[in-house]
Amino acid sequence: MTTKRVGTKDGSTERLRAYGREARDEGRAFLDAARGVVTEADQLARERLDATPLATLAVAFGFGVFLGGGLPFGAVLFAGRAATGVLVRQFVAGALAEATTAPR
């Protein structure tokens, strides 16, 4: 019993191997480019975090909420109450500071 080699007369096997090598090389180039993008994004995020930490965290939180499909209603109420408490404290502290430093 003899085994017939498929695709050797017209060079189709070599063409398939060449396509495979080309796909492998392009895949490696794509992976290298993707790694470069991730590295640049990481450096940019770290620089922004050092320069403006609260704004960076707010943007990251916003993306998380967007990607996560929103917040549960209880979390929104909790965050609203906490923010209101902070604002009221700042307002009262500013009013007291102004009242104590005003000339009589």
C-alpha cells in the first residue's frame, strides 16, 4: 500500500506553509503593538494619577459604572447621602470660619 502525498505537484503545500508563516509573523507583530499600547496607557494613567488623583479616580469610577451597567439604587442613595454630608460640613465650616474672622 502506497501513501499519496497531497498537494506536492502544484506547490499548494508550500503556499499553505508560507501563509502560515506570514500569519504567525503578523500575529507576533500585532501582539508586540498591543503590548506597546498597554504599556503607554499604563504610563499615562500613572502620570495622571500622580498629577490629579481625584479626577483620575472619578474618571475610572465613571468608566466602571458605564461598563458595569450602572449602580444599584441603594448605592446611589448611599453615595448621595455621603456627598451631601461632605458638602454640608464644608459649607458650615466655611460659614463659621467667615463669621469668626469678620471684623466687629
